Amino acid sequence: MSDPAPPSVLFVCVHNAGRSQMAAAFLAHLAGDRVQVRSAGSAPAETVNPSVVAAMAEVGIDISAETPKVLTVEAVEASDVVITMGCGDSCPVFPGKRYLDWQLPDPAGQGIEAVRPIRNKIEERVRGLIDEIATVEGE
């Protein structure tokens, strides 16, 4: 019998340049291959926010090579958990998926000093999510 596929999580914010990028990077870094990670935006930016890249580098996570991706129906369908961060009604909803909405300030246009507390809150929430997924998967 083969191992079941790991749970998959999709992080969504409008531009996929800040919050969702940080959340995906933390989840990939902390959970490794125990969780499949995706991120996307309903209106993706050209590049990841430089203050977000710098804030993540401070905690040893390099996201400088990441690029914002457009949210697709396929990405939502392929995910077990969809976590939105300010994308509102533009996220497709499918039965059987778990949806969470993390209310977090938007780091767009902010300097690194403003991004750090957002980064720290995202890390805290991602750590809680890992504990929750591990508990659910381990039952």
C-alpha cells in the first residue's frame, strides 16, 4: 500500500507578492515534504515585494527567485485547504475544501519595519496550521 498524498495548502492574496508568498515559504520551510504548498493571487503583481523578500531573508528563507502566480480554478481544486488573505469574493469556492481567511495587513508599499510584524504573525499562524494538519492527518 502506498503512502497517501500529503495534504495540500493554497495561500491566496490579491497580488501574490507579499502575504501569500511569506505563508507559502514558511510552510514549505517548516513542513518540508509533509505538505504540498501553493500560492497565487487574484491579480498577481509583476514581482514579489522587495521588503517581503528582505524580511524573509532576515529569518533565513530566500524567496528572491519566487514570482507571483495567477489564481486558477485548478489550483483550488487540487488543494485540501485554501487560505485567503484579503482576496475577497474573487476566490472560487468548491465543496469539500476547507477555507480559512487570515485577516492580515497588506505589506504592499510598506518598508521592512512594517513587514516584520506581518511576517511574524504569518509564521505564528503557519506553525499553528502545521500542528492542526499533523493532528488531522495523524488520526
